[in-house]
Amino acid sequence: MAQRILDVTDLDGFARIPACADPRFDHRTCDYWEDEARGSKAHRASWLAPAGERGAGSGSGPGAAPGHAARAADNPFAPTPGPAFNPFAPASSERSRVRVDPFGGDDEPIDNPFAPKPVVRPGPGAEAPRKLQLLARGLGLFGSYASVLEVDGEPVAWCQFGPLSAYPRAQRVRDLYRRLPASPLPAVITCIATTPEARGRGLARDLVAAVTRDLAARGFSAVEAYPDPGADPDATSAANPGFWLACGFDLAIDDPRFPVVRLEL
């Protein structure tokens, strides 16, 4: 049984994220932890399309309803297409005249050696699916925010993690408990999930162990997770407290609704 852990940093890695066991939810479109107020775990097919293809089928673009333009043209009271007449606008000959700056020069802008250089950060590009853009926010600074575990080339488990600052809902949970250490702030693991076919083989624990080693190598001294007690395994990727205890975490906050588990690295 050959295992490989793949960091999700580009479209190829994003395509390897396994589907949720419950089709109502989708790891690939979930922003539950990134948006503390309106985040959703639901499957949103539009988020999987490149940015340029989102919203097709509405408005007056290629996806507009047939006959829309014709119906607009049938209105005899509709304004004439084109810009309205402006008596104060310059004549067309004036608009086309080249304006000359007598103080300008033809030289290239002078390079300022003391000015900061533009920072070009790695990323998947503006056309990437929305979730991939969220996962790639830390590239160049923190590194990957997600990993996939493959067994014999088949993706079987998924994990999302990162600095606390990347997940406002995790900070919201921490704000409930003043006794949690405030410094240094921990890394967090927000999601761990295994495909139904791969359960019972310890693969999720293997992935958590690899992620915690990675976080320790990145300089974190602790990692926290926020389990979902009593939830159906297919309806949550936060796991239950018992899973995290089996991974070596301690129960930092024993609460029936919002427990916190913590592992010192």
C-alpha cells in the first residue's frame, strides 16, 4: 500500500481532492471556516468553474434568454442606442487631436533604487476556482493550506489547515474561552475527512500526523482543532473529540457544543 501526500497548491492538486461522502457538502467549495458570518459547507457547482465562466446564463451576455434584445427593440419609447448628445462636449476633431505636454519627456520612468520592488507572489491565477484561490492565499509566505492523502494513486483523505489568521471562524471559537493560550498563537486544522471506502484503516490519523509534523517544521509550537460532537461522520469534516484524542491531542476545552483539542508540537 503506497501512500503519498500531495499539497494542494495548483489546479492539478485541487482536482485530486476527494468528494464528500454526503453530496450536499463539498470540500472544494466550502468556505465555512474562512467566512465567520456567511461561510457555507454546501456544494456550489459555480465555484468549480473558472472565474470567466461564472454567472453564465444571466444578463445580456452569451447566456441571456433568447429574444431579449428583440423585445427591447420593440419599445418605441426606448432611448436611441448610443451616448446622449452633449452640447458641451468637444467636437470630434478636437477629441481626436493629440494633446501635447510641453513639460513631458520621452524618457522611461527613472528607477528608484530606494523604492520597494513590487512583490509577485505565487498563486493559481485569477481564473482559478474560488476555493483554490482561498487555499492559495498563503503561498509564498506560509505554504500550502491543504493536503490530500493518496493510496496507490487514489485520493482517500483530505485535510485543511493553516495559521489561525486564515480562518476567522476558528478565532471566533477561541474567543469563547479566555483560558486558551493567547501566545504564541497555534496553527489550526479545520478539516479532516476520509472517503467511506477508506475508513477504518487509520488513514485520517496518518494524514493528521503528517500535517502536524509539517506545521512543526514551519515553526508552530502548537496546533488546535475544533471538533463537532455528535455530528454524523458524513456531515462534518471536523471529526469528533475521540478521533483527535486518538491522534495524540489533548482536550483543552471540554464543552458539549464547541470543544477545543490542542497538541503541543
